[in-house]
Amino acid sequence: MNANLEQASLFRLALAENQGLAKLWVEGLQNYDSIDGAHKARFDSLIAQRFWIWTHIFDRMTNGVSGTNNWASAQYQIEQFLESPGARRWWTINHGQYPREFVDEINNEFRGVPGSSGDSLLNYAEFPRHLVDIGDT
């Protein structure tokens, strides 16, 4: 858990200390499709880092390594995060890089997030089979 805490702290510190990065973060969360090129690569890296941390928290909880309190805190953060249209758009495009169990948890847990249709965040029928099954290999 200490590694996740350190990564999360570095992430927050980077946003606090770098105005350009913070501006990119806000722009990407507002409208993911409005950023491109190197800016999109930087934003993708930042947002992927957040989901990577949450994936590890989820994994530790499901494997009994940590209690449910850490995951409950992460769920609150994820819910707030997915309220932004840019985060929802990014997740829809990039969820395939995460384990299927985590994707299913996010998909099922946050179907009522404001801005979503109230249905599942993802429709697996819309994605190529290799993206849907990436966590099963």
C-alpha cells in the first residue's frame, strides 16, 4: 500500500507544482476529445496512473491483503472522477488495459454516475473481442 500512497502523492504534487500540467488535467477532464498530440499523451499517462493505483487497491481488497476501507475510499474518488465527461470518455476508450474483474466492478458500481445514461458505463458489445477479454489471459 505504501507504493500506491507514494504514487498518489507524487501525482498530486505534480499537479500542484506545475500550472501547465494542472491546466491540461482540467481540460482533459472537461473534454477528452479536445486535446491531441503530446498533450493527449501526457493526459493519458496521468489518468492511467490514477486507474493503475485504483486497480491495485481493488486487487489487494479482493485478494484479502487489505480491508475494504481502502477500496471504499477509492470508490468515492472514482465516483467523483467519473462525473467528469473527459474521464468517462477516457475510460470508455481505454478500459481494456485493466483486468476484467476491475473493469466489471467499475462498470457495475458506477452505472448511475451523473452524465452517464444510468445504464452500464460500458457496452461490451461495442468493443472488439480482444479488448473485452484482455483481463482473462
